[in-house]
Amino acid sequence: MSHARLSFVDRTRGLIMMFMALDHALYFWSFGRVSNEGLPLVTNGTLSFLGAGNPSLPASIAMIMASMAAPGFLLIAGYVLALSVKRREETGASSWEISKHLWLRGLALIVLQVLVASPAFNLPAFVNGDLEFSVGVILSLSVLSTIGLGFIFLDLGRHISAWKLMAFTAFLYLLSESLLPHFARAYSGLSWLEQGLRTLLVLPVPFSSQLLLNNNFPVIPWLLPLCLGWLYGRTYKPEKGLAYEGKRWGLSGLISLGLFFILRMAGLGDYLRASSPDQFFVLSKYPPSPDYFLFYLGLVFLLFYLFNRLPKPGRVVAVLDEFGKTPLFFYAVHLWLYALVPALFNHFNRTPLWAGAGIWLMGLVILYPLCRWSVKLRSSLKAILKPNPGIN
């Protein structure tokens, strides 16, 4: 198996990371951003889902771009992890060594979420005096911790076929979807431990410092794109060439988007009903609905296909490459880059959407040389730490 990087993966990841940065720049700087698409709420015993209202066209476009990030990020994480495990198996690594690698990576992501990412997201509430330290604030989980827990899940399930693991994950997802109304209605009457477990595994709820644990990316629903990426990575056949791999992604994208349009027009597959044409693409992200996954994973599949088909990468694609090679560095740095200035001047959510988009672009200009430096530093460290076979 080739050890060369798959450039189309880096380029796709780089693009969706730029979209993610747009979402977070608007989160810290602008008003009018679409947020909380979904979020089950219980009022007087009745379950409802917090919709996005009637967003403007620019806000809707920004939402569609940004909402691609989470499912794309997890799909790519599962795909790359599967390829990494295959390389380790082919080079003779023991099962224990592979398990240790996956657990350490998973735990590192959880720590990064708690110590670096979540404090950045909570910064506006701290600065405004709306938030005090509590266990629930410290245990504020999100996408990185869910990926980390997913890595541990993949280690436990990697000894069975990827198809069986995917089927089991899909079953858990559909079961959690069907039981979601029950989970939401019973939530307020549960003990703090039971609430914490449901929030961790199934049910995102509005953030509260009174909870034992906060988590807007419950593990069970978000295992679906992670394990889907794992499936594609485990079934990747390098001997068939990248053209064949590109066709797999392209066909998957067309099927996924076709199913989305069928379900959405039939009024199925999402908690947020499209009461008007401008709400057709407003889909439940918290928790992720079947329509949400079909639409955004379909777009990511097609991006894989298109970047795989690029005859000659230009300068813009080179920028995507640099961003895509440094996902964790980009994620940690971009959050604090966009959060610190409004924190220092208590200027959160004061700018219109167009100004927030300008700040997003300025942030990308700053991030690009930092990511290039990170790539060079990592290469230098690998060269230093790599054992020299000529030295006894």
C-alpha cells in the first residue's frame, strides 16, 4: 500500500475547515448568524425543536457552508484513521500497539476539547458575566471529544468487518432517533448522572452551567459519519488507483443527495419542516437528522470526487492543502484567533454579517503562514525522531 498522502483528502478537509472558520468567526463577531438548528426543547411536557427562524439569504448561505464542516470532519477522520491503521498493520505493528495509538489519540482529543476548544466557545459568556465556573462548564464537550470517543469505539470494533460495524452504528443511530422524543421528555426528571449519560450519548440540550456535563455533539448520532469514513478507508483498494476511488465518492455523493431530495420533498427525515422554499435547506444539526447527514455528506462526497479530478492544482488549491494538513493546529488556533479580540474589547456579536465575513478572511490570511510553519515544524521533528537504520 502506498504511503503517499492522498491530496484530495487534504484539499477537501482544507476547504471544509475554511467553512468551519467562517461559522466560528460569525459566532464570535456577528449578529444574524443561523445557530441552534434543532435542539430539542420540552415546554409543559411538549417536545419541540428550536428552528432557525427566517434567516437572510447571506445567513443561509453561510449556514450551508458551515454545516458541511462537522459531518465532513468526522467522515475524513474515520477515513484517514482507517488508512493509518492499515499502514500500521502492514508494517507489522502489533494489535496492542495499534490500540495504544488509537486510545492515546482519542484521549488527547478529549483533553484538547476540554482545555482548549471549549474555553474559547465559553469566552463570550464569561466576559459578559453570564457564566460561572462549575463542573458542567469544565465538562463542556463538543466535536473533538466526540471524535476522540469515536476513536476508542473504532478500536473496540476494528476486529469485526467494517460493514458489520457500519451496520451496527447505523442501527444505533436509527434507534436513538426513534427514541429521541422519549429521551427529551423524560430528561428533566432524571438524576444528574442519568442526564449526563444521555447528553453524552444521545441528546444535545441547551447549554447550562447547572448540568453535570454539556455536549452538543452526542456520541451515538455522530458515530455514523465517523464509521462511514472508516468503512471507506478499510475498503480502499490502492491497486485500483485514485480514479476508481474518485468514482466511489462521486457515485456515493449522487446517491446521497438523491435520497435527500426525495425525503425532504416528502417531508420526511428531519425534525424541522420546510414551511417555505427558503427553509428547504434548514436542517436539524442538534441532533443530526437523516436529511442533514444525507445532504451534507453528499456534498462532501462530491468534493472528494472533484478534488480527485483536478488536473493541475493552482495556488488556491495549494492553500487548501496547507490547511488540510494541519487540522488540529488550525482548529485550536483559529478559535482563539477569532475569540480573543472581541473578548479584550467586550465586542462579541456587534458586527453585521458582511463585516464578520471580512474578519473571517483576515483570519485566514493570518492562519495560512502559521499552518505552513506547523507543517514544516512537524516534518523537521519527524526527521529528527526517525531512527537512522545505519546507526547501531
